[in-house]
Amino acid sequence: MTVLDHDVVADQLKNAPTKNEKVLSFVSRIATLTTPDEIVWIDGSEGQRDLITQQLVDAGTLVRLTGTKDSYYAASDPEDVARVEDRTYICSVDEKDAGALNNWVAPAEMKETLNGLFDGSMRGRTMYVIPFVMGLAEADQPMFGIEVTDSPYVVLSMLIMARSGKYALDAIDAQDADFVECVHSVGAPLAEGEADVAWPNNSTKYITHFPEERSIWSFGSGYGGNALLGKKCYALRIASAIAHDEGWLAEHMLILKLTNPEGQVKYIAAAFPSACGKTNLAMIEPTIPGWKAETLGDDIAWMRFGEDGQLYAVNPEFGLFGVAPGTGYSTNPTAMHAIEAGGNIFTNVALTDDGDVWWEGKTDEKPAHLTDWRGNDWTPDSETPAAHPNSRFCTPIANVPTLAPEWQNPNGVPISAILFGGRRKTTMPLVTETRDWNHGVFMGSVLSSETTAAATGAVGVVRRDPMAMRPFIGYNVGDYLQHWLNIGQTEGAKLPKIFYVNWFRRDDDNSFLWPGFSENSRVLKWVFERVAGTADAVESPLGFTPAEGALDTEGLDFTAEQLRKALAIKPEEWEAELASIEEWYAELGDSVPAELRAEVDSLRERLGLA
Ligand code: GTP
Ligand code: MN
Ligand code: MN
């Protein structure tokens, strides 16, 4: 008899490293429901990590690499490779609080479904208890969570991505703190004597959030954003709902520190949709002499007002979970150096014959032979990519050589500028400074990115992605936009300036108009100097655009004509854009704040299209 009954649960909990009633009752409740064979408390020690790692190597889930220090390779089930937005739910009490962009099911109904799915779901497995804190336990407002999971792969990944283990549990106990309940099961119970597979999961998947209860239940997937519940589920969906209630912001943003040649420092945050360059910009190596950039975060920023009225940003994460393909020595050498430092888990990349990993874009030259992410032989002649397009590297952020020392500031750094941007072939200029906070919020609310490559000459399929948060707003998008406007009304606020950027605009011959990557430091310089009040701008219908000579192109093989094209605001493009913006607002319906609708009208007037 391996199934836990109540007495067995009580017995297992006798050895728990805490006497905290809230913690014990949560763990006991989930163990009673899911009936694991055993309960293991994650303390974050090296010994425990090594033990779990060895178990996963023995089980065939992980391959120990010889080519990169202390690093492992995992291949998922080919059906379990990405976030599942259509299986993601915001179960608010009121349907209208989930809003136009979320799937909704009433909490009681979803609980019934989940109770059925989780009933006995950990049978034959170990249940791990992972106490964690997003950000630092020493923050003014520390944000704790406890994830229970039956996936040891999730345990090892959480140890990289969030400050986890004894440090977090001790702080929860010492502060008698609340924590977000995070419940995860791969949904693959094992019968007595049944052999396990390398990547257990279930074809039924549910990623569910209860914003009022501040709890997360995830079933059926072992993959990244579905299973590492501290990241998208907590730090964005649940945290955005908390932030709405408490007057702060939880955003899909990188955080960057910039120092000019005079030694002045400014911090900026930037929101770009997935695969639009956050991790790249967060690790930029400036090409302008004397300028320095340092990394603070590459995916999530929590911003709260400090006593001085400035917004202070914290990166709640402890690691990087970056898209591997396209990350290479020529595009993001900083990320490559971080990876070289070791301690990585790679998922769904390709294996080299000498015990290392490879993905498209890692090196310019393709290896002659690989084992692809599906386990098949691969050569440069193969028709499918060696690494899955969403394959990832999971790497401790402490490895990043450009990491700014402020990453350990419990309450973050003051933000001077916020950048919004997406992938647009046309219409959106390289950089524009918005007129004021509301206008900046408007530009964020219509943030857009092309999802598919267009036929020659035609415009790509544009998806609106407000503040790059479309899949991550844990409540009603209209309330979210209103919340951004309200932040601007906060008494005594010293607000950051808001800019809109587009590295992806194309020339008539379809080539990129702007060299991008490390040359984006030139745009950052202008942003820095606008904030400092030292760079010139001219007014445009979209706000302010760099005056002639204000954007530093020295040493760059770039003509004045190219720059003019990159910065251009073309009325014919904007006529179509305004129609598309109005369609988007119509899709969101009544929830769009009147102030933002008014911004559409004034933009139309400024463009002379009224
Ligand atoms: P998530 O981690 O999924 O949220 O995405 P991310 O925003 O971190 O995206 P990432 O930095 O991984 O985006 C990489 C993609 O953007 C690659 O295809 C890069 O080639 C491309 N990219 C990044 N910066 C630039 C740039 O300045 N110019 C151009 N043309 N492409 C860029
Ligand atoms: Mn992201
Ligand atoms: Mn990223």
C-alpha cells in the first residue's frame, strides 16, 4: 500500500522543516488530494540538488553534458513544448473581471474539474515542496510562494529561476507571511510497478489562476511557463492582479542600467512581446565609446513608487529562461558567456556528438552531425530545425557578466524611462518620445507586433499586445489600462518618460532599415539624454522625434536618408494604422477608458487625418 491516507500524510509531515500551520495545512491538503508516495521539502542545498539531478539522469530525463560545466539537457514530449494560451484560465469570481483577453470559468466549476484531475494524480511519485520568494525576502513587501509539484525537473528549474528553499521558508516563518499557493502536477500517476517515461505529462492541460484567492493550479504540462509557477503565472498574472489592488505595476519588461561617459546613471525598463528582443537589449554591449550598459532583468519588472515619488523596479526572478535559437556569439555574446559559466538546464535544443548542445544561430557554422530535439539524427541537409524554435536555456542570472550590483537591492532601482516596442515592418518609427503619460499609455495599449512573415510587399499580420502583456494580464484588460492611467495620477509621482521603439522597420527592398542589436545603444543614448534634458527633439504627430544630429550615428555606416526613413511618420501608413487601432479598441469594447479613446481622436487630428 503506497497510497497516502490521512495518517500517512500526518506521519510524513512530522519531519517537515517548519511548524508553520498555514504551510503545513496547505501541504497536507494537497498531499491528501494527490496521494504521492512521499513528500520531500526542498531546502536549496547542493547535496539535495545533486541527488535529484542524479535521479533524473538515471531516469533518462536529463543528459549530463561534458561540453558545458555543470549543465544538463532535457527533451520534452513533442506535444509539451510551449505555453498553452488556450488552456490558460483566469477564474475570477466575476466573469467581467477576467475581461476580453482571458479564458474564464467560474471558480467553483473549475475547482470541481481540478479536484477530479488532481485526485490521486501524484500516485507513485514524490511530491516536492518548494518554498520560494520572488525578489528578495528583505524587500519592504516580500512576495512569497510555495509550489508543490511531482516533477523533479520543475524542482531543478525553480532552483535556478527563483530564490527557493530554506532561505524562503525561514523568511515565511519569521515573518508569518502569506504565500501564493502554487499546485502543479504533470498528471501522470504511476500504478504499482509501472515504469515511468522520460517526460511524463497529460494530453489534458489546465493552467488556472484564482486571482482573488491568489492561487495557481497547473495540470498536465511539465514545460517552462506552464510549470515553473513563479514566473508567468505568479510574477505576471497573479502579481498584476495584486498590483492593481495595491497601486503598483507587474510588467513583462527588462530592466537595464545605463552609465554615460560622465558617470551619470539612469535605469530604463522596456516591454517588447515574446521573441522581440528583451533578452537581447537587457544584455546589450554599447557601440558608442564611453557608454556602459549593465543588466538587471530580462523578462519581468515589478515597479512600485518609492518615497521620493519615483517608480522603483525589481526583477523578481533569479535566472534567465531565454529562447535559445538566435542566441549566439554574434547577436548576444553576453548571454553566451553566462551560459558558458555553467549550471544550465537546456530544454529541446540539439545534442552534439561530443556531449554539448547546439541550436540554430549559436554558431555561424552548423555542426556536421547532431541529435535533434526529437532524438533523431540531424545533418545540415535536414529539412527540420535541430532545436525546437521555442527551445530554452535556463541559466542562473548571477552568471551574467554584465549584471549590475543593484540586482541585490531588495527594493529595486528608480526608472527614468519606459520603452514600448514590437516587430513592425512599416509605420512605427525607430524611436519616438510620447507627449505625456496618458499618451504613452495609449501607445502601450496599441503596442503591436507582426506574427507571421508577409508575402512580398504586403503588410504582416499585426497582433495587438498591450504593454506586451496580452497573455499575462491576470484580470480585465480595460481595468488594466485604467490602472496604468491611474498610476499617472498618483500624487507626488515623478513619472518616467515613455518612448516607443521599433528595431524591425524594413526598407523597400525588405532589408532592416536599422542595424539593431548592439547599435540600439545609439537609441538608448538619445533616450538617456532626453531624460537628462540634454538631447534635442522636434515635435511630431507621435510626440517628439530626434532633431537632426541628435541621434548619434558616428562611426556607423548609415546615411542621413536611411535615418530619415527609419524615423518617418507616413500619413498613408497611419490612415491604415488608425483604422486598425479602432478595430482593436472595438474588440476590447466598453472597457477601454475614455481617455484612451480621446487619444485616438487627437492623434488623428495631429496627423491631419481628421
Ligand atoms: P521572451 O523571452 O520570449 O519574452 O522574448 P524576448 O523579448 O526576450 O526575445 P529575445 O531577446 O529572445 O528575441 C530574440 C529575437 O529578436 C531574435 O529573433 C533576434 O534576432 C531578434 N532581435 C533582437 N534584437 C533585435 C534587433 O535589434 N534587430 C533585429 N532585426 N532583430 C532583433
Ligand atoms: Mn517573456
Ligand atoms: Mn527573453
